Amino acid sequence: MPRDLHPRLLRGFVATAETLHFGRAAGLLHVAQQALSRDVRALEALLGDALFSRTTRSVELTPAGLRLLPQARRLLALHDEIIAGAAGRPLLLDLNSDVTGPDVTPGRVLERARADWPEGDLLARFHGGLAAAVAELLAHRLDAAFGRFAGLPAEVRGQLAQVPVRLERMAVMVAAAHPLADRTVLRPADLVGHPVDVCAGNPATTEWTDLGLRLLREHGLTAAAPHVPPVGEDEMAHYLLRHGEPVLTTVGGPDFPGAVNLPLVEPVPLSLVSLVHRPGDRHPGLRALASAATALGAAEHWLHRPPGSWLPAADAALLA
């Protein structure tokens, strides 16, 4: 049976060979160091030879690694040449939600990328959550998505790369008739006795539900019972009126008729939004999206963490 050699394995090997440091190589590839180490071990197992000599203080190429390095560079150059020839194909991007708002991160990044790269073709679709999009990403039916990367299972994160884009401030959305609707902001203590909907009934947004449950547990609050998730702005407004429970959302997110968004404070809870893609993907549309996110983030301090804010440790680690 033939043994397939994935370009990702060679790319990880070359980056490590050129830096002689697994941490720096992982950073260049935008992957976790654990994932890179696993890929190098897989390549060594496939070739039947050790490629690196590792100690606690240094990493060196073995004779087999020295022989492979120029071959790997040639093969990757050919691979990238083939991909460049197909780069005219559109990049398919999942925007996480089909609702719009005054400051929804994926939509703003897409708008900026299209303006900066007018000759490119960036197409959007809506799975409604990163958990739903990752299967399409791994099956090469989707090129990129936005969402909370830390909320994905570890085995999924190990197969994907992410670029931190924005720390979004979280809020609670309530119907205009709700007892809390006359506030301008909400503190966690204000939500005692008001179960909060964290989309627990939506399998497409399990990464968001995980974040919401962490926030509620740490502040002694209660999650609402799972409900079948609504689809579309009109249905979301009907959902709010019918169930009457506060819904966890983000500041600057979608506006629904008959609803108000109340920012959470003391502490300010944050959600880290990342651009997620397959490691080693060279589509120029990915560069356009990453550059647009970087430009917007620099201008508006998207990755600045306010003092006293709340962010799960797993998300904070991605920023480091």
C-alpha cells in the first residue's frame, strides 16, 4: 500500500530545520508546538529514520535530516507553484452567523479585505458557529472561519491553525419588556435569579456555549435550559419574546427588534475571536484576511485586554 506524504509534514520539518527550535518553528507556522512535534514524529515514522537529535538544550539535524532538507525544499516549492496556479479560485469563508450588526468582527474583516484586495474573490457562507465550520475546514470544503478557537476539542485544534483577531466585550441581550432592560450596563450580580441563555441547544456553537458556561460558573450564575436555536433576525426577536431569558452576546453585535444589548461590567468578560484555517494553506485570500484583521486591530486596539477583564486561561494562552 502506498504511503502518502502530506506537505504539512514537510513544511513543519523545514521550519524546524531552519530554526532548530520547535517553539519558534511552531510560531512561524501558526500551529501549536505540540502539533508540530507530532507532525515531525509522524514524518520520522513514515521515513523510518530520526530527522532531529533532541536534547533539553538544543535541536540538531541528523544525517538523515540533512539529506532530506534540500529535497523537502524542492518538493514544497513545486507544491506552492501548483497551488499558486490554482490561486484564482475563490476563498470560501464562514462568517459564523447570518445576522449583521454595527460592529460584527467577521463582517468588518471581510469588508476590509475585499477593499484591500479588489482583484481577489472572497466568498462568504454561514454555518452559524465555529463548531459547525471545522468539519468543513478539515474536509477542504471551506478555507477559513471565525470563532472561539479555544472552545474546540483538543484533537480538532491540533489539526488547525489560528490567528488571534479580536477580544470582543460580552453583553446580555434582553427583550425590551424584561425587568433588566432599563439598565445601561449589567454586573454579574444583577443576573442572579435570571437564567442566562448560552445557546446550549445549538450544536453548531458549542465553543460559545463552553465560554458562556465558564463565565456563569465563575460568577455563581445559572444557565437557561437548552432551546432549539432560532434562525434569522425575525425568529431571534420572536425567540426573545417567547422565552424571556437574557441571551449572552457581544457588544456591537446584532440588533434585534424589541431587544436591547446591555454590556457586562465588573469584570468585563471577553471573547477571543480568531481566524481559523488549515496549517500551510497558501491561498492569497488568507493573507488578505489576516492583513485586514491586523490593520483593523492596530487601529482600534482589538487585542488590547482591559485591566480587570475576564478571559479563560485557554484563550489567554493563545494571545501569548
